[in-house]
Amino acid sequence: MAPESDSPPPSAHQDAQVHERTPLLSSEESQGTLIDSHLRDDNSLDATESLLDQKPHSWTDTSTWKTESWLLLSYSAPLVGTYLLQYFYSVVTIFVAGHIGSDALAAASIGVTTMTIIGYAIFEGMATALDTLCAQAYGSGNLHGVGLHVQRMVLLMGVAAVPIGTFWICSPWVLALVVKQEYLAHMAGRFLQVSLIGLPGYAIFEAAKRFVQAQGQFTSSLVVLIICAPVNVILNWLFCFKLGWGLAGTALAAALTNNLRPILLVLYVCVFRRWTLECWDGFSWKAWHDWGPMIQLSTAGTILNISEWFAFEIMTFSSSYISTKHIAAQTILTTTSVLVWHIPFSVSVAVSTRVGHLIGSGAIKNAKRVITFYAVVFVCIGVFDGLLLFLLRHHIPQFFSEDPEVQAIAAQTTPVVALFQLTDAIIAGSCGCLRGFGRQSVAAWAAFLVNYLAAVPIGLWLELGSSGLQLVGCWSALQGGMVIIAAIEIGTMKMMSWQKCVEDAQLRS
């Protein structure tokens, strides 16, 4: 990598010319072309000195952290809205099912949980490979490689959809083997069978939104979800209450809306974001070749996603062995924790893109500077989330339940859950950086081994054993496991060869 230039800072006149298409890295510093010069959203960057100018900056330089903060905020804000709106779909389904009847609510809960773990979580984990591949290709200047990676991912998801779809079709009989109430298993299975209609749309949207996100364009998917959210509500009302189709109606409403998402995204990009199509060179037979790196990264992302979801589900299921009050309290705590988690996770997706651009362009020194800054950001997010839950520990349970005992159990456990948010935010940040480097396998295996060899078994013992810690015990064990995972991920980033990551990115691009 060429050394950083010692040239003086830009003049005031030059600063005035800085805008959203101004390169954030000069060609002298990067080994490729950092395509952050195409940050072409509706608002331009402030006329501040570029964070990644030729002149070395210290973190005491106001313009440095100010510009990077603006960039991170412009990336993260629409992502937070995007992921919260996606989570809103499950909330609508549960809400509608609850108004159909208690059996429908129970069946919907089983169906949504199964659909998430054996379906959506897999596709979301696979799509994280594009956070690495597309961002690095874009940062290296290989524009058409972005579209090619997306095509490969859609094909790979199509292959994965075959066993997933087969399971959903057979789910009424499979779920009957593990669900005590057989009629609930059949209701949940029917829910999954109808939901299968929307599986292709969900997978394609997960891949397609990475196409625009890799180019620093994060508002397109948010606009699509803002349009689709009321459509989903209207279809739920029509199918479930007007036509009386019950639980199958809410499944069909979500499925049709899922298929609408990628269609609207393509239309929106073609009309309002045509410049992003410079990364699309049309459909190519090359998409059928060189799947190795994508399969490797997709596997790691899937293992990471599934291992985290299963850990929470095991703890929720185990709480039913204490009492129904405890499982209700655990459901409140898990739901709240997942909702708050969307904030650091959304920021981590932005960080993946940013770090991927830098690694793709070979800007190692700049990557080290921004990662130091991001570490502070994620600690602040974790502290904010933790304090928020702690201060609202007596109010949040009242929103979900009117049972005083359930409220008391949830409030008693919330301080541990609040501390959990700090570590969870730090891990979200380290995972985002590792995805940018193309090293998400580290996060995947760390989460899998620590959770299932230590955190989950110890959590079950503390929860159900003679210690009598109950929910406090299981959350304390998960918190301890998260500390170990964070240490492994941060230690890996300190010890690994960043130059090797750059070389790997150039090979993949």
C-alpha cells in the first residue's frame, strides 16, 4: 500500500467543492478505487475536510470524527427503520392471530418461530456474505462484480429454498412430533404451507437490498418497506376479518407482501436510483461459476444467525419448566431485547459496508482509524440501550402483561438483561467489522462453540438447578458467554493480518 501523502490540507476553496460524489480516498492512498465517491443521496456531505484525505488525521481533529459520524449516521438511520419495519411484519402477524383466538395465537407463535429459524434466519445469514463481497467489490472499483455477486446469491438461495420449502410443506406432521397439542401443530403447519408462497420474494429482497446498500444507498429498501407495511395491514384485515380466512389469511397477507418487496425495489431503483445500475451488467452465465467464496461466507453467516436464535429459543423453552408465569416473563424480556438489538445490528450493517469499501480499496490505515471510532460508537449505543431498559424496567412489562407476578419477574430480571445490551452492542460492532474483512467465520464459530459448550448448559443449570436463580441465572450465563465471544472477536481483529484481508478481497473481486 502506498504511503499516505504529506501534502497540505485542501484550501477553503477546495473544501467548498466537496460534495456527495467527492472521493473519500485519493488514488495515491488506495490500492484500488474507493467508490464512496458515489454517495449520491439527496443530501450532500457538509463542506468539511474529508475524513480519508491524503493528510494523516488524528482523532482529536474535529473534522475527522465529524465527517465519519455524518457518514455513519446517513448509513445507519435508514437501516434502523428498515430492520424495525421488517420485524414489524411478525408483530402484525402475532397481533392479528391474537385477535382471532388463543389457539390461533399459539399456532402463530409456533409457526413464526419455526419460519424464522428454519427459513428467514438462514436467508438473512446467507445474505450477510454480500455485506462482504459486494462492498469489497465496490470499494475495489469492480462495479459489475457487485451485480454478479447478487446473481450468485439469488441462485444459491434458490438451492437452499428446496430443503427449506420441503420442511415447510411437511411441517404439520413434523411439528406434531414435538408439539404436545397435535391440533396446534397442524394449525402451525398450515400457516407455514401458506407462507411458502412468499419465500422466494423474501430471499430475493434480502439479496437485492445488498445491491444498493453496497453502493452507499440505504434509503431504497426503507421506502419499499414503508409502502409495503400498510399493504400488509390492509391485506390482513381483508383476508382475516373481512373474508374470514383466519390464520391462513394472515400468512397469505405476509406472503404476498413479501413477493411485492423485490418488485417495488427494482421499480424504485430503475426510476429514482438509476445511477446504481452502473453495477448491473445484465444476467450472466458467470453467475453459475465461482461459488466457493460465497458458500464459505454464507455458511458462516448462517451458523452465526442460527446459533444465536437457537440459544434464545432454548432458554425460552426451558423457562416453561419453572412456570407459565416465567415463560411469559421470558417472552417479554426476549421480545424487548430483540427489539432493542435492531439498533446496534443496523449500525453494524452500515459498518460492514464502510469497512468493506476500505478493505476493498486497500486502505488499511484508514480502516484502523474508523474501527477505533466505531468501537466508541457501539459502546455508547450499548450504554444507551442498557440504561433505557433499566430505567423502564417497571413499565415495559406492564405493556405486555396485566399479571402482577409476570411483571415482577420481568422487572427483577431486567437489570441483567440491561447489562446484556452493552455486550450485545459491542459484539454487533465486532461482527460488522469482521464481515467487512470477510472473516465472519470467526464470529460464527465463536458464537456456536461458546453458546453450546458453555453459556447454554451453564444457563440451564443456573436456571433450573439448585441455585434457584431462575431467569436471572439463564441471562447471566448468556451475558458471560457474550463477554467471551466479544473477547475472541476483538482479539482476532488485533492479531490477524489486515494485509491478507486486502489480498483476499482483491482475489474475490
